Amino acid sequence: MEREVQQLVEMGATIAQARAALKQHRDVMEAAERIFDGSFDHIVDEDGDVSMSSSETIQQKPRMMTPHDEDDDDAASDAGEDEGDDEDYIDYDYDSDFEEKVGESNGAAVDPYAGIFFSKDRREEVIEVEEEPEMVIMSGGSEKVPLMTQGQWMKGCPEGSEQSFLFSLYRELSEGECPCPHGCGASVKRKKSDFFVLFPTFPAYIKHLRSIVPRTCSQCSKTFCFACGESSTPSHTKVPAPLDVDASLFHCANLQGAILGVGLATLEKAYVDEIHDASASSKSGDRSIRKKRKMEAPPIAIPDMNDDDYDDEDVYFPPVQGKKAKLGTGYAGDAREDMTGQLEAMNAQRSKDEKLASLLSQIRTFLPSVNRDGGGHSSDYLVHPTALAHLRRRFNFVSSQLLRNDSLTDMSDRSILYFELFEWLETISSHEALASMMAMPIMVVTSVKAVAGKKPTSKGSPRIRERTIVYEGSSGPRELLEAIVIQAQAALKGLEGMKVAEVENTEMSEEQKRMTADEKGKAKDDSAVTSEENRKLLTFCQRIMNTASAIDRSLIETKGKAFVDRLHAALPKIPGTSTNQGDSAPVNAGETEESAMEAYMKWAGRVRFEYCDLTVPPPANATGDEDLTPNYKFYFNNEARMLANSDIPKRSLAIAKELAVLTTNLPVAWNSSIFLRVDETRVDVIKALITGPEGTPYYNGCFLFDVFLGPNYNQSPPSVKYMTTNGGKYRFNPNLYADGKVCLSLLGTWSGPGWIPGKSTLLQVYPHFYIPPLSSCAYNSLKVLISIQSMILCEEPYTNEPGWAASSGSPKSVAYSANIRRMVVRTAMLGNLKNPPEPWADVIRTHYRLKANSIKAQLDKWLADDDGIVTVGDGAFHQKAVASGSSNGLAEDVAELKALLTKLQAGEYPAPSS
């Protein structure tokens, strides 16, 4: 027992804590786990007797992440004790009502976080230490390779007890001696190059471990494991894996912790290198492509701890913003999208994905798995405490970046990488000791500040630098996966009912055989190719759904159904129907503009995309002899009815991809948002509502469009009709005609860069994170809804007319904007609020209720800035001032609108006017 006590003391426990823990838990690792989760913090006496008094609440304090190498053993022990006392999960919200249910599950004895519901409201500040790595030449090699420093090993871990485990394992495997367990007195000295050498490839590291882990004692000639120092039986049984691996590398938890730590560090570096390569490629790319990407968010800033220039700057993600078109045409100008090199770029991306997927597959071999082919091994059942720490730090970084991809199309095209990612998620969730990670928030770096580091102890010794790192909780793996689940379900809905009917295999006639033979050497049938693409997307979507279901099943088994129910309540919601949303309680705007903005964003994010019934009910006196094809409350009703029950595989694939993007990527903001309603049985029937952007004469107006994805979509652009025209009387923009025509080169209604089949979309992916420029989404730089929102509904619409592009700020331009403001108040605001068109009643009323105070102030300013000229429906070109005493009606419209806004705030909905 004394040996086990000494091991726990080296990890940072006191002698009294170690003895008490070993009395209750015979296994050293389980005892250590309980010590560092705070179960024995109340034991302070020297004789080891357990005091029954309750432990005091421990105040969280800033902590040093990595103990200095110069500290002696006592200091290291003290540091470990402090870290163990910190209780890294004390900040999580604890639900005592879950305790009983979780305790009944088999996972309660294994899961160190049983009974805890994880909250993202966390902030941790730690000091991370970094040393310059040592370089060594390994036997059989000629080039120097770096050794993983203690700072690298522990980098990115803000949890106190996990730091203790990481520190202990690193020290155990990098220094001291490993005595022969057979009592002969021999020992083998350990050094960093045994377990912490960073080979160029992961297979090279595994080959190295195969040569050093099974040791034969030089005195007694018996074998033992060099990682844990326990006796082992020589085994060359091969483990099913992409690498040449035998059972000796699964002997103990120590070995598992080292392999996962080094392997995941290799994975993280490979992924970061790929991002940096892609970023450098985009910087040196074609200027026109860079110009087209000007509205995308910049790459995520990944702190480089080896960069001396990286100082006190926080990691910053600027918001995505857009201004009016500089060319003043509103038609995207005459610039052309340069698509050269796209095929080469896609092939390069595919090659990188294959390498990354291969590395993931190799490392996954060493994940704890009791369901391993050929049966589990010791390390599959006895999981080292650092395994979870490694996965949460390094694997979560890579997985979170991949799961934040906004494009299902891009993910499907990179399926070789994503299929392997899903294998990882399922493997982790299926193990009792790791399943909690799926629900844990991912701790991300929000700021990095340099602090005065320790000076070298002697000339030539490596420099030590310290950084204060602030971590904050963000969405966990299961929550991130839900956004992809939403996209997959939308894509499946787009493919529903459009599958190619299977043809029975019948014997062909001689004539048919000759026809088949004549086709040799000709191009492959397009519909067959498209059907294969449909099946590929269908398979990918089903894989996503199956992964989410597998994770949920595992969490139910390990943490209980109540835990999973609460987890699901916090997940992003799958788009429902407008009828279901109508039963929800009204959104409360609060007392301040800040609270109203917060409420608006939550509401808009929830309802921006919904399915609804857009069909016209059949007449009451229908006899049954009529055409049963439904009619739709839709401008393109006739076109939609003509395509009823059609089967066009290429079109259904394009629609499926479009829906996947639209469900999660519609931009919503206090200043301007886009809402969509899609018929629940005909996903090609779409209605759009765009709220006018701030700083424009359209601000807060509701502008409605009918969109139909025709028979040749995506080879041809969608059909779009503008519906907010005051009965065909108002032309709100040079691009928006009174008859509803939308003048946009993208739609083929004006000269300029047109629709690119297979690339252009109804809505461009609107990224808030870095997407490698080689992905397919990066080329979707043409868009419809975003073009309308940002280029047509612009600050100075007069300049959208090509002949007047240079008239910015002119009296005519000012008068044109004033005329539009009057039309917006009368039709896009007051008219829509008094008679909300279907299916927009709830959206329009909530939009104006939550923004009532802001809109009232806006109306006062518009009234004060009005020029008093009579409102005309076709522009403001030849108008004269109104005679004295007359009115253009703006004051009356503003007064009526403000009265309606006040009623909305009081919970009264205006009755539709006749």
C-alpha cells in the first residue's frame, strides 16, 4: 500500500488523503480521481483518520498552469495539492434532482462528472508556461527532432485537477527510473525522448514506442511495461488498425495517456498547418476573388505561442457588415468571377482532407473502446485521467472548427474527413468515462496576454515565457453537431418524394442490347450521375442523424434521460411550422433598448426559417371531379402546379443543398434580417421577408418576395417577384419595379455577371468563422437575397440607376430617398402592419412590437427631415414643393403608425382593415 500512497503523493495529494482514498478505493487511478474531484479535501490530520466535518467552500483563484521545472519535489507536491483543491468543475451548474437517476446508471461509477449539468457560463484565467523545445537525434536517424516540452504537454487546459494529472504523468514518464517489478533490483532510467519525442509522423512515433515499451530486464530476463513498470507478458497479437500495432501498446493507462497526448498534438499541428496554408493561399490568390470575398469574416486568430510579436491583443472576431455598392449600379457591376484554378484547388483540398482523415483514423485506434474489434484491452477499461483532458483540449479544437462549417454541401464534398470525425464522436460517446465530454462546453481562448517570464537560469539555457490565457465556455460537441443535424434534416426533406423509382431487372431485347452497345464511349447519362450524387448526399445526411442518435443513446445510458432532456432543451431548434410557433408566449422586449435587442435576436434566430402551409383550401362545394393538384398563395402558383409530382434528380439535389444552407444561415440582426417561409409539402415554394437595413430609407420596412425554384434550378436562377408594391403603384428602387420585377443581373434581368450553375445560390453562405478558401462555399460569391438586402435596399438608392451612379449626394438623390421614406412608412410599415400578408402576421407584428421605441424615434427623425414634396410612385424626378397648407400625408401616416406601435406594446393587435 505504501507504494500506492507514494504515487498519490507524487500526484499532489497529502499522505492522509492518499491513505483515506485507498481505504475506499483499491485502484490507484480511481483513488486519485476522487482526491482531485474534492472528495477528500476535508482530511487534514496526519494520522489519516477521516474527519466527518463538511468541507468549506473553496474560493477559486488564478493558478499557474505549469509548475516550473526548477521547483523541487516538495514545491511540485504543494502545487499539485493546490490544483487538486481547485475543483475544476465547481463552476458548473449542479442539479441535485439528477443525482439519483445518474447514480442508478452503470456509468456513475466510471463517469467522474455524474450528476452535473454543464453550463457554458464559465471563465477561467490561467498562466501558461512555454519553453523552447529540446532537439535530439534518435537512434537510427540523422535529423534532429523536437521533444514535447512540459508547457506543450499541458497547453490549453484550464481545469485544475486535469492539470495535476497531466503534470504527474509527464514527470513520471520523462524522468526518474523504472524499477523492474520482479524484485531483482534492476531499473531503467526514463528520459523525455522515450515518450515525448515529436516525430514528423504519427506512425513513426508508434514504431518507436513498439521498440521501447516491452522491456526485458537485463538481470532477471523477465518482461515488463516501460510505461507503468508492471509485469507484462510478451504479446505480438495484432490489433485491427490502420497501423501495424500489437497488443503491447494497450497494456496500461499510462501508455494510453502518452499516446493520446502526443497523437492529438500531432493532429492539432496538422490541422493548424492546413489552415495557415489555406490562409496564405488566399492572400496570394487572384485579386478579383479577394474582392468578392470582402464581406466574409476574417480567419480565426490562432495564437502562436512561439511568436514574439504576439502580445496583449485579444482574439477578436469583427462583425460581418456591408455597405452599398461602390459602383452605384446595384447590379454587382461588370466584374467577373474568376473561376480559374478551382478544380486544382478542390483536388488540393481533397488531398489534405485525406491526410487529415488518415491521421484521425490512426489515432482513433488508441481511443478507449470496449467495443473494439477482437475484444477490449487493459487500457480500454482502465482509462487514464488525462485521456479526457487530451480530448477536450486538442480534439475539441479540431472537431469544433469542422462542426462549425455552415455548408452541408462543403461537408458532403469532404465526406472522407467528416465520416472519420463522426467515428470519433461515436467512439468517445460510447465509453462511460468519456461520454460526458459530448455535453461539456468547449473552453476556447478569448484573450492572451504576455507576462514577465522567468529569466534563464544560466547562459544558453532555454528561455521560459509565460502568458495569461483567458478561457470561456462555448458550445460543446453535441450542441455544435445539432446545427449540422438541422441542415441534414432540411436536405432530407428536399430529397423526399423525389427519388428515382427502381426499375426491375428484366432481360433486354436484342434491339436494346444493340442500342446499349452503340452508347459505348459516349458521355455518361446526366440523370444517372445526378442520382448518384443524390444518393451520396442522402447517405451523408443519414450518417449525421445516426451519429447524433448514437451520442444521445450513450448519454442516456451514462447520465440519465433527464440529463439528455435538459441538454436537448438547450440545443438549437429544428425549424418547425408557423402554426406550432403561434402557440408560444409573446416575446418580452424588456425595459431598455439593450434588452429589446437581445430579445429580438433570440426571437429572430428562432423563427427566421419555418415550414408552413401555403396551399389554398379547396372550395367547400368541390365535387371531387376537379383537378386535385393544390393551388398556392403564391405569385408563381401556375408554375408550381405544373411541376407537381415531377421527378428531376438534378433539381431535387440542388434544392436539398439550398435548404440545408437556408435553415441555419439566414442573417438576423437588430439592424436587418431575412426571414423565409417554405411550404411544408413543396419545398420549391418559398416566401421571403427582408427588413430594411439601418442607415437606408428602407430601415425597418418589411419587404416581401415570392421565390420559386423552377424546373431547371440550379442550372438557371430562381424566379423572384417583389410583392410590396402598394397594389402595383410604388416603385421603391431602380431595381424594384412597381409590377414586381426585380432587376438584378444574377436573375438574368439585367446585364452583368449572371447565374453560375452549381455555384450560385439563393443565399450565399454567410460565414462567421473561417472556411478554407478551397471549399465549395468560398466560390458561392454570388447571391440573391443578400444582394437584395445589401445592394438594392441600400443607403442611396438613386445611384443604383446606371446613368445616375455618379450623383451621390445630389439634390435629386436626396429627394429620391425622401420620397422612398414616405412610401416605406405608408406601405412597407403601416400597410403591412394593418393588413399583414400571409404567412407573415406574427413576424411583422413581433418585429414592430420589439422595435417600437426605436422605430418611434426613427419616425420622428424622418418626419423632421422630410422635404414636404408630394409622394409619387415612380420616382422623385419632376416634383414641386407642396402648396402652403397642404400635406404629403407623411405626418398623418407617422401618427397612425405610432399609435399602432403603442397598441402593440400594450398587447393589442390591430384588426385588419377592409
